[in-house]
Amino acid sequence: MDLEAIERQIESELPDATADVRRARGPHDDDHLAATVRSPAFEGESLVDQHQRVYDALDELMTTDIHAIELSTETPDPE
């Protein structure tokens, strides 16, 4: 599984997003991932809605390549 391809998938689907995807630590680290996603699109959304946007961006990968993903979502720091 190409982690950079997963990052690109998220970034292409969420406006102005940056994604950092890495393998999760643990016994199933081949298909268990962790990701930090930052996007202004998350502004004003609940945590559940933010995570749903990332799942939607990953689309089929969530059923074919990714068994589990630990998400951390945030909005960009104000300038």
C-alpha cells in the first residue's frame, strides 16, 4: 500500500487539505494506518463530520486496501 497515494487521494478530494499518512503501530500494522488531515473545509464541522469527510475522500480504499485508520483532523492555524 502506497502511503503517498493515500495522501494524494485525501488531498485531491478535500479543499486545500494536507495529509500525513503513516502506518499505525501494533500487531496489524500492514493495513492499519494513522493519518493527520488538515483542511479549512473542517471549519465549523463536528469531529464526526470531519472524519466522515476523510472516509468519503478515501472511498473504495476503505473497503479494499485500508482495514482501519486512526484519524486526527484539524483546521489550519489562523494567520
